[in-house]
Amino acid sequence: MSKKSRPTSRSAARLAAVQALYEIDMVGSNTDQVLREFIEERWINIPVGEDDTITAKTLKLDNGQFTELVRGVLDRQVDLDAMINGALSDDWTTERLEVLIRCILRSAAFELLTLSESPTKVVISEYVDVANAFFTGGEPTLINGVLNKLAHVLRAAEFEGQAHGKESDTP
């Protein structure tokens, strides 16, 4: 997803999760059906790279992470929205956000909250990359700002050393 490196199966899981969450939110599709279709059919035909040289056929989807992200977001949506609302400016709520922005923020917030093996900087960078794939305006900047605020709360230990001018020893 990043311009600096090739997408990974985890990158693919993040992108697919956002797309699945968008479909579930917009159409009201059955979660199990959407998960099954992405894993068995849809992902294979999605171009992943900007120039279509990297396709889903060459980039395997991390099915476990994909499923965990989608189900986790749906199970904890109320809590995630409350966290996101706390990171938005006072006059904004998740309900006011465009659906795709909401899906990106929810998926990233869930990952920051529950998947501690994913490095914070990687999580933020990859979800900003997802936003850049869909938006050309200020949306990726908004997403980056909200995710940075969330990360400082959800993974405060990673930022403690940086506040004192040194790198944290925490991975």
C-alpha cells in the first residue's frame, strides 16, 4: 500500500476489511456472506497496485486478520465510535463523517485497540494509504490526525519516551 514498500497480506486484509465494512454499512449485507465472498471470489479479481501490476492473485489476503477486523469492528462498533468521537473536533461525530471515512477509522481503531502485534506507525500509515486510494482531498489528513490522537490514548506507552525527547523501548 505504501509507495515505499510492496503491500503485504496484512495490507490486503486492511483494504478488504474497509471495503467489506463499507458494503455492510451501505447495503446492509449479511456479514457471513460478505466475508465468504471476499475470501472465495472477490479478492482474486481486485487490482491492488496503482498501476495494476500487483493484483490480488499475487497478493494473498490474510483471511484471519480480514475476518477478525470485520467481525471485531461490528462487535465493538459502539465503543469504537465513542473513541473516535473523542478524537474528533467538538462539532464532529462519527455520524457526520462520510461512510468510507467511518469504516477506515473504525477498522484502524479496532486494530490499535486489540491487535497489539501490529506496530502503531504501520497501522496508521497503512490506513492513511487506504484513504489515499479512495480520496484526493483532505480526508487522508483527517484520518491521519484522528488515528494519531487515538494511538496516543490507546497505545500511550509507545509515546512516553518520545515526550521526553527519546525513543521508546516499547515495540
